[in-house]
Amino acid sequence: MKVELVTNLKRQATAILAELHSTKEPVLITEHGKPSAYLVDVQDYEFMQRRLALLEGLSRGERAALEGRTSLQAEAKEKMRKWLT
């Protein structure tokens, strides 16, 4: 992963963004020697957000199963049929 000072980002934003788009490698931005932010490609960020939403859904489903908040397929079909008509 590439690391850039925030001052370099201010001075060379266009070049840093061009490299980011070509390499798809995230850039860690530092301020006063400490990590401050990550700069990532838009497509990569959107992919990460979709993956996170999927994982959150799986986690909710697993929690529901562990807590016994589930239905048999036939029951679920009947509930959905009533709801959709």
C-alpha cells in the first residue's frame, strides 16, 4: 500500500489520483506522521460497501436462526402468498 503525506496530496492530487486509478492500490494519507485517511478507487469502495451489506445480512440471518426466529419453507411461502395478494 502506498503512503502519502497530506501535504503531498494537496500539491500532487491529480498525479496521486491518476496513479490510484491505474494501480487500484489504496493510498494511506498521513498527517503529522499518523494515519489519517485512506484514498480508494470509487469502484473498489462500492464493491466493499456491497460486500459489507451482504455480510451484515448473513449475520442477521444467523442471529435469527440462533434465536429461533425462523420459519419452515411452507410457512414462509404461505405468509408471502398472503402478503403479496
